[in-house]
Amino acid sequence: MLLPTAGLAVLALVAACGGGDTAGTGDGSTEAGGDGEVTLEFQQWWEPELPDGEFRALIDRFEEENPGITVELLSGPYASTKEQVVAGAAAGTMPDVVGLDGAWVYDFAQQGAIADLSELMTEVGYDDSELASQIEVDGATYMIPVVNFVYPLFTNDALLADAGVSEVPTTRSEFTDAAKKITDSGTPGWIYPLSLEQPSGIQNNVMSWVWASGGSMLADGQPDLTNEDVGSALEFLQGMWDDGSTAPGAFTMKEQDMVEEFTNGRVGMMIDSLAHVNLIRESNPDLDFTISAIPAEDGYDGERGIPYASWGIGVADNSENKEEAFKLVEFLMSQETNSELSTMANAFPGNSTSTPDFTDSDPIFEEAFAIYQEGYPANEFTGLPVAEELMRMFSTEFQKALNGDQSLDEAVETAQAEWSSEF
């Protein structure tokens, strides 16, 4: 569960780690050498999503402040990082420090793959009062959100203008109209991923429409997929599917595929993480795009739920250097470092006393902060049991409905029964 504390509220959820040579013991943990030197392996997907060299510079400063500790960054895209972290969790070879997605925490904690951070914080005498949030399982913290990202609507302004759309859509009917006009101009108006291999599209691109209109997929902590709010959002998405406004290939598409299509100007609108602003800017500096709040159901005038995700951090239970590993966690969560990291990532800080520097940041970040202030953070998958499997179950049934193999009512009823068996 997400436990907010005083200070800057957070949007807490994405996954990790690619290649790189390891210098450990072969069991995922590194050992101190005879001279007292310790090498920590830190697996994450953050470094590739940040401006070149900036994350390494932060880690270099940590090493300067902590003589005897060396940090080896194992960096790669979210999808490959996730695969390697999952494999390491199963084999007991997880690197000392790991980037975590909130959707993985329950399963890793149940496996005993990640350390109880509540216990570790007590052992080292760490004051957690400045942590904006902590992700718990059975009353113990297993993940700390380091920085947090909103998932707003991204629009290709040139494509909107070419299609005769003068205003960014703020309601579902305006969104449907804009998507159809862009499509009729020769480019898909809207794109989202429904891959079963990486099913986070259900969280970020489907349920986000429910939350944006104040709805919920849960009732008293239990599945509630057959309610009117979920049904309305699914009917809206199916309408755009049926009228041809949705980009092809959604059933096998992953998030990175969606981002690539948008970055290359091949689609008009998407919902995506603010974390990808740097990647989009670097890959296509000439792309004219803006962000805005996810459109709400027509007639809705309440607060809008803002999908969010975190770069979370945890310590491997198999690590032989947990105390040194937590020093790295403490460094990243310190007021100064967390302010710097959130600034370079275009994100919201995980330290409640940290403040990003808006002065030199992309104006998009300022807009994202305004969107956040006007709504509330919403991600009901965080901390749920087998969260990714729940997304996969839902995606399976939703795809059948989109494909005409069953009705939307049948899809949500089946998903409801499957989810209930997991709670």
C-alpha cells in the first residue's frame, strides 16, 4: 500500500536492467575484498532515461562520500531489466540494489527476494520521516519510491493542427473527435499497448481513463470490474477501436513500441510516462508535442485521477552487503540528491522536503506539476497481489472483446471472477 506523509505529495510506479559486465560473486551479491573494499551491483532502467552521464555523476559523488564502496551500474531498458530482475529473484542472484516497479513488490516480498527495509532502517538507525511514501507488504516496507512520474496525455501538435483540431481534447467526446480527424488525415489518432508479455498498458492506458473521471476498479479493496465507471471507459475505447482511430498492432504492442511510434511522428496521441520526455527530446528534437490531463468523461467536473509510476528502490535479500546497500538508498533519498535526481528526470521527488529546480527544466515538467496539483495520484495496482498477472488477465479478456469474440460485459465478468480468485 502507498503511505503518503507530509510534504510534497507524490505520484508513486517502471523496470530494469540491461547488460553490462558484473563483478560480483556469481550469486548476485558482491563481497568485500580483503582490503575492506565493497562493490555494489545496482540494477535499474533509470540511467538510459536520464541525460547522458548525469546519473553516473551522482553515483560518482556517492563513491567519493563513501570511500571503500564502489557502485557498478547495470543499466538497460525497462523490459529487459524486469526480465533480469525476475530471473534473479527466482534464482536468488539478484544484484545488491535493484530498481523496482510497485507492481512487482508483493510478489518479490512473498518470494523472500527483497529485504525488509523496515527492519534494515531500524538496524542502521535511519530516520524515515522525510520519505514521501513507502510501499508495504504485510506492514513492512519493501520499496521506497525514489522519484515519481505522472502519466499525462501526449499530443503531437503538428498532426492535430493538420487535422484541423485547434484545441487539445479535455473530454472523451473531444478526444474521440480529434482521434478520428487525425486518422482521416492519414495517421492513426491514438495508440496504446496491450501486449500480454508486458501488460502494463492495462494500468497506464486503460484504467487511466477510469481514474481520470474519478472512478475505481476496486471496492473496499476487492475487485469491482463490473461497475459503471469501468464499463463506460471500455465502451469509449472500443468505440475508437471500431471506428479505426486506434493504431494497428495493439495486441502485441509494448510500451516502448508505442513511444517509438509517437516519437517518430507516426501517431497523434498517447498516454505515457513523463520519464520519457528526455528520450523523446533526444530522439526527435524537432517533434512539436505537449502534455495535458487525460480527458474526462463528458459532464464530469470533479478531481481527475492522475496515473503515476515510480522509480522504486529495494535491497536484495541475498546481498551480503545490506548495510552498504542501504547507504546508497539513503544517499539517493537525501534532500539534496533527491532534488537533483527529480530535476534531471523531470519527476516529483520521493523526499518530502526536496524541491525540483524548475528554472532550467523543460516547460513540460511545469505543466505536469500543474496537472498533478489539480488532481490526485491514482494507481490502484500498486501493492496488489500478482499485480502484473491481474493486468494480463484483464488484457486477455479485453482483447477478445475488441476482436469481437465476446461482449464487453462478458469480458469484465470473466476478469472479475479471475481477479477475485487471486485476492
